[in-house]
Amino acid sequence: DEGEPLGIELNHFKIKRCKNRCIFCFVRQLPAGLRKTLYVKDEDYRMSCLYGNYITLANLAAADRKRIVEQRLSPLYISVHTTNRDLRNRMLGNNNGVDILKELRRLAKHRIRIHTQVVLCPGYNDGEELVRTINDLQRLYPYVTSIAVVPVGLTRHRKNTLDHVGKDEAAGALGIIADFQKRFLKRYGDPLVYGSDELYIKAGKTFPPLKNYGDFPQIENGVGMVPLFLSRMRKALSALRPSGKHYITITGTSFYPFLKKYTDKIANSVNLKLLPVANRFFGDTVTVTGLLTGRDIIHELSDMAGKADYLLLPDIILRDGEDTLLDSVSVQDLERILEIKVRVIESTPEGLIKGLEE
């Protein structure tokens, strides 16, 4: 009958945990006192296929390998970092790590598509090691579908002495990537390897044209997100309507100069103040919007309390389906403390324009 339970019970989905001790692990750099879910390090091929979570294949059992092939669990997102096995084991903090090339060849043999990433750590997997890694991975094209190179993210709470990716290191990596892209475009008609937006920002280099990003296979990994946003922003401005309200919106420090060019253009139509928020919680080397905390936003906007009609809060700052930030400060807390009504907006140009409506 309608409304009657089906009598089916689903088994609890227990996430497979990561047992690596990666030298660059962001979770291990988190301070105490955050939400428990933030400390979960997953290493689950099911989450990789379903949600694009990156895995190292370190915990893969024979039964898992069989299931991936039989059920065509594709694409998978795999953290390679380096194809040098000894170096990879050192970087993962796992002396018994798998032979990643052997694993990738097996997946490619069974036509499983693979998106890969290299977290760039100066002195470890940059320079000639990066060249070796890209060369090894491209031999598995088209099953290795993309290679993203992203700089290591370091917080002020880290306990190791890893070096940041600076301007020179970022420029060096982008030079290697550009050389490979030219070769791959001629050979495959596909750039295959991509530098993250953060690398271009760190190096002070212009983003490539959008056509160089293909179908944006690594956009969720911060590859092409900024240039695509800026391209869409130019089009979205045509839908802007004048407003008498006073708005504030925020962004991380790395994106601020790019977004400000556009908010300045609409100053005659809308009273919108764009504020960059420094990340005091994780440290000033963490510059992305998605890792801003409620406390840092409150600190930055303290002088603006009660002086605007709306705070436009990008939804990328909030946990999916929730109204709380990383440090458990809620949207309601922001409204109460800042005395400004918060309007959560989609983190897109269209979302910003829609948020500016009366």
C-alpha cells in the first residue's frame, strides 16, 4: 500500500579510512576543536567514484580491485604525487605502499578512466621528478584522462618543515606543464596535464585561455575555476539591475584582486563592498575562500557591524546542506554579531548577481 515501508534495510555505509601519514596531509594540520567530520581521512574507492574524492589506492584489497573492474566503477580519482615508488612511499609515510604504476596499468587494461593529481612539494616531487611522473602517466592515455598539479597546502598548525610553493617554484612547475601541454596537444589533441589556478596566481602568470582546459575535468580540484568564473562574470553583469540596498560580500585573499575588477565596474549601479578576508585561523598561506572561518569573517567585518543591509555569503564557505562554517559558527551567529542580514548565495557569477536583487 502507498505509504507502507518496503521492508528493505540498507547496510550502513562504513567509509574506509586512510592509514597513510602523508607529509602534506591537510587533515593532520587541523587544530583541535573543529567538527569531528573534518578529521575523517577517507581512502574509499566508492567515494572516489561517486563524489570525486582522491584516493592513493593504499588500502585496496583484492576484492576491491575485482569489484572495480566487474562493476565498471569509473572514473576514479587517484592521488599519484609521483611515480617514483620509493619517493611516493616516503611522501605517503607508508613503507609498504603499492606500486602505483602497476595499479594504474591494471586499471587502464580494464578501461577504467582515471583522473590523477600531483600535490607539489618543493624538494620532493618537483623538477625532474615531476617530469618523470607526467611522462609515466601520459603513457596510459586515454585511460589516464587528466593530470592536475596543485601546490601543497600548509597551515600554521603543521608540525613538519615542508616548504611552501613560492613564486619561483610555481613558475618552474608551470613551465614544465606548458611544455608537456604543447606535446600532448599535438600527439593526442588533448592538453592532459593542467596547473591549478593557485599555481598561476603564485607565479604571477596569466591564466590560459578557456579552450586550454578542455571540458574542465579537474575544476573541483581548483583547475580552471577562476578563469571560468571571470568569463561567466562578464556575461552575468548584463543581468544586473540597479538597487538602493547596501551589500557586502567577501572572498579569500587570492581571489580578491580578480573579483574586485568586476565589483568596481558595477559601483554606479549597486552599493556593493567587496572585502578580502585574511585566514588567521589556518594561517596567511591559506588564501582560498572555501576555508574561511566564521571567526575570521567576524574579525574582518567588525567595523561594518550594522552598516549594511545584506552580507552576501558564498555557499562554498558552508558545509553541504548545513548553515555552519568550519569553526561551527552559524549563519545565525553571523547575523546576530554583525547585525547584518546574511544572504547565502551560490558561489558563481550568476549567484552574486541574483544576490544583489532587491
